[in-house]
Amino acid sequence: MTNITDETDRAKAIVKSFYDGGARGRITDFADQLDPTFELFVPAYLPWGGQFDKAGYVALLPGVAKVLDFTRLEYLSFTGEGGHVVALIEIGVRGTDQTIIISEHWDIAHDKAVRLRVAYFDPKILLDQIASQPNG
């Protein structure tokens, strides 16, 4: 049981370090926690939607941080089992006093993030804010 508990604790710490970096304005510092084979899956209706590799993910993070306010992030649920971590977060939308809910499913192997699948709940607030920005 200890091995699974240790693996879960390490996986959760890796995922939490991503959100902590975002809150400190250092969102791309997480790059060293990504496996070279990392894959990201984000709904295609978002400007940063699609499937990305490690380099693509790191490149899009600054744009995400311009829209999502990581200093206003709250964990609604943060669970893990082995190398799989699910973070259900409520996060601020920059330029508004509103928030959205995002479910992020992380897979961690050998102390590196290998996959992230993201689901957005009712993203209308986010999409409206993006559309209202110059070049939005």
C-alpha cells in the first residue's frame, strides 16, 4: 500500500506545482516536470484547443495565463490514485470578476507529467472575454 500512496503523493505534488507556478506568474517553469512524450488534449472550441506535444503545450501556456487568473484558483476537488490526478478547479477569468470550472486529468509516470486531458464546464464567460479582447 505504501508504494501506491507514495506514487500518489508524488503525482499530486507534481500537479500542484503547475498551479502554484501559475499563481506566481511562472507558468512555464513547469516545463521541466513534463516528459518528452507529453501529450495535451484541450477542447477544440478554445483558441488554445487541440492536441499538443510538450513544446506546443509550453508555447501556449503564456496565452492561457493572459486569460485565466491563477491567483484566483480554488480546488473544488483534488484527488489522485497512483499516477492519475484529477484537479477540479474554479479559476478566475481575467478582466472579469467571474470564474469558470475546469476538470484536469493528469497522468504522471516516473515523476513526469505524460498526459493532460482538460474539460471546461460552461465556458461561455471565458469565450466572451476572449472575443472581447483585441485580436480575440
